[in-house]
Amino acid sequence: MRITNENIFQTYSRYPVTLVRGKGTKVWDERGKEYLDFLSGIAVCNLGHCHPAVVRAAQAQMKKLIHVSNFFYTEPQAELARLLTGNSFADQVFFCNSGAEANESALKLARKFSLQQGNQNRYEVITMHYSFHGRTFATLSATAQKKFHAGFEPLLPGFRYVPFNDAGALKKAVNKNTCAVLLEPIQGEGGVNCPDDDYLKKVRKVCDEHGLLLIFDEVQVGMGRTGKLFAYQHYGVEPDIMTLAKALAGGLPAGAMLAKKHVAESFSPGSHASTFGGNPVCMAAGVAVMEILLHGTVLENCRSMGTYFMQGLESLKQRYPSIIKVVRGKGLIIGMELNIEGKEIVSTCLKQGIIINCTLDKILRFLPPLIVKKQEIDRCLKMLESIFAKL
């Protein structure tokens, strides 16, 4: 810890724990203490830590080819792209390294597409209050949370913010300069905010009526987190562009922007690039992740365990209504909004061997691996109940 604090930028409020090993739903520190990980590296380790198939795929690829430039074709990149387009609305994929890069790519594509449609002044993108899209200047500007803006103004022009889950407000915000709407189907960092069943259909309708592109940021909620491969599949609506990262390569850095062909064609050679995007090792890991999600029981487990976990948390809400305000989520992205601050609860859980998270000061966020078992959920519920009882 001392070496880290002396030599690394202090951009994170780190837990006082040094992790050295992980397997499945658990991680261990340097003293051998075991922790049940209900954060999954912030929704990255959806298949658990060091999933054997992901490890084998990455190791095998590292023995063959670690990196070449995107001036060349590679098999793992082609195969992952095929799996993604074959199981989504999209026709083509651009690979990068992170969620912020994926969203940056989507924003550039939206502007380029609009320009090529002959709309020179259409460059604005509407995003939602409490959204989170990344830390680059464009994605920071797209993120409608002032706390992330502080100290970095002036932001990049071309973004307008409206309330999430309010189609009327969105419709009023559209003007002659609007080219796209960008939103998370379920907001993660903003407090696990789920839309009404018809909200995304209404957003799609607004976009269609005004000739706007619809961009879904599925960086946190994609790759099985909600119980379906992609969150949009719950709502009977398709975007024009979608972004992925986090769980895409099972823990290795990978991001992707997916789009319909008529939109993707706006990018030509030289329009956009990423040196490490589509790295063979990360792509091989991504192929393993997709194969497991498509052909295993992980998504079914996510749905059933998500329902079980939600029921347990709702039961706690009934017993402790003065502490717990509301429980919300889908699959295994779940938020518990409190009437008190949650920082100390997170700290207490950590001391007792369970890793959870708190966002917006009062919302406990649960993101366990999608392979989590009932007894592990029961352990978390029991610990929370003991904490609430003392409060």
C-alpha cells in the first residue's frame, strides 16, 4: 500500500486491502483472507475471477500472437465480431480498449453520419441526468453529473441533458442541431435506475420521428448482466449504435462499438483507430466469454439468482423501512437506496469478508458474478441484516 501511495496518482479511494488471487466469486488478500466479491471488478468479472475457459483461451493465444497492428487481419478479432453481430441488432463492430473509448467512438460516428446525411449543423447529442459515459473530454461532457465535471470546465460543447425515464422531456429537448440520443438502458453509476417498460420504445419513436440516431451505452449492463445477453433485449427495441466493454473479455481490457451497416459505413479508413483495439489476446478471451454466455447456463442463473436476491433485499426493506428506501434492479445489477449514507455499511461488509459498493452516497450497489449461488447470496443477506439490526 505504501509503495502504491508513494508512486501512483491518488485518483482512487482504495479499500485498505491488497488482493493477490481470485477464483470464481471469491478473492484473497496477501494475508490469505477470503472475500466474497459482490462487485465483480465493477461488473467486469461476470463469469467470476479467472474463469478456466477464459484463462485457457488467453494463454493459448499468447503463445501464438500477442499483438499486431490493425493493418492486418486476425482470427480472434474476426470471430468475436461474428459472434457479436450474429447475436445482436448490429452488422459491424469497431474494437477498442474501454467503455470510454467505445462511447467516444459512438459520438464521433454519430456526428460523422449526420454530416454525411447533409446535416452540417446537426452535432448535438442528448444524454440523461445521472448518466455516466466515461472520463475522456467527450464522454465526460456526455455524462450528466456535475460532480464529474468539477475542475475540468469548460466542457466540450454539443451536449444537452434531460431527465432519465421522461420521454416528454426528451421530445421537448430535440432541436434542429440534435443528431443523436445517448443513454444507458439501465443507469449504473447513477444509482441503478431502471426505465419504465415502455420508456425505451418512446425514445426510439422520438428518434425515428426526428431522424436521430439512438445509442445505447451497455458498458455496464451488457454481456449478460441483466439476465439477457444485452439489456435492450428486455424492452423490445433496437438501437442504431451500442457500446460494450467491462465484461466483454472476462477481465482483460476490451471495448466495442456496434452499429447497423448504414451507420457504420460513415467510418472509412482513417476515420477512427485504436492501436490496441482488437488485440488478439483480448479478442480470444472475448470469444470464450461469448461462447459461455451463449451456450451455458450463466444467463439462466443470472435471472434466477437475480430474482432470489431481489426478494431477499425486499424482505429486508420490509423489516427495516426506516433504513431502506427502495430496492431496484434487473438480473444481477441491483441497487438498494438507503435513507442514510452507505459508506460505513460498505466498510463493515469488507471487514466481514464481502465486497459491495456504494454510489451517490446512499445507494448500495450489488454486482455479483453471474455464476453466484444461493448460499453466497444468503451470506450477503445475513450480513446486511446483522448490520441493519444494529443500526
